[in-house]
Amino acid sequence: MKKALIGALIIVLCCPVFAEDNSTRIAEIEAQIAELEAELAELKGTKSELEQAGEMYELKMSDYYLADSFDDYYDDFEGDYVIPNDGYTFLVVQFDAKNISEEDDYLNRYDFEAYVDGFSVEQYDEMVEEIDILTGDVAAGKTMRGQLLYEIPADWQEFEIQFKESYDADKLVFVLTPDMFE
């Protein structure tokens, strides 16, 4: 009976230690999970990275996708497609651009600069059926949605697009990586 009592007393006295050890371990695991979630958000791109505001515009990258071909805008025959050069793919980036100034403005697609793996890349200038180019008048307080089209190497690692509202304004920078398309 003494042995059973002593055993029960040891268990009762040790339980808070085990509980404390578990709560410490749980806190450690929760901290590791938070670090991994932050790292994952950084790798995938977060909403704040894909939505930014300048002095005149609030830009949101509302969609982006890769494509192998598009219908030719100028060809009257169905089945004629615009395809990228060998070793390249098309990247379409869609923005919602809200004019947050008090004046109407003209948004020009040439106010965007793009880089693939640190090298500049020009917008694809051929007209294609499925692309609504991001260019035009935007009234104060209103939003324009449009796309920009790029022909990029198929083995790209980082696509960076910058928007500069004016010569003296800071650039708004958006970055895409291949893992964001999975």
C-alpha cells in the first residue's frame, strides 16, 4: 500500500512537470509553424506584395498566368495562332489600376518596366485576341483592368515588373516566381 501511495504521489507531483514540458514543446512547435508560414508566404508572394499604392494609383496584380499560344488578332482565319519563340513562353500579368488621385489620368502600359532574372524584357507588341491591354483613360476614383503580355524564357526564375507613375515618384515593384504558378 505504501508503494502504491508513493507511486501515486510521484505521478501527482510529476504531472505538472510533464504538462509544463508539453506546453513548452507546444510553444516551440507553434513558433516553428509561424516561421514556416512566413517563409511560405514570402516564397509564394503575399497579398501585400501583389497590391501596392502610389501617389496616383493603387495597383493590384489580380491575375497572372503562362500561355503557349494566342489567337492572332489580325488573322481572319480561325486556327491561326501567335506562338512564342523556341525556348520561350508567354506570361500574362493582369492589373486592376485604381486612380486614387482627384484628377482624371491616362494610364500608359509603357510606364511599366519588366525584368526576367535581372535582364530587361520588352512587352510583347503583337496584338492577340485574348489580351485587353492595360492602357487608357482612368477617371478619378475609377478602376481600369488590363493585361500586359511578355515573351519570357521557359526556364525563368524571377519576373519583376515595376510601375513608375511619374519621373519623381517611387516605383511600385511586383515579383513573380515559378512556384507561384503551382
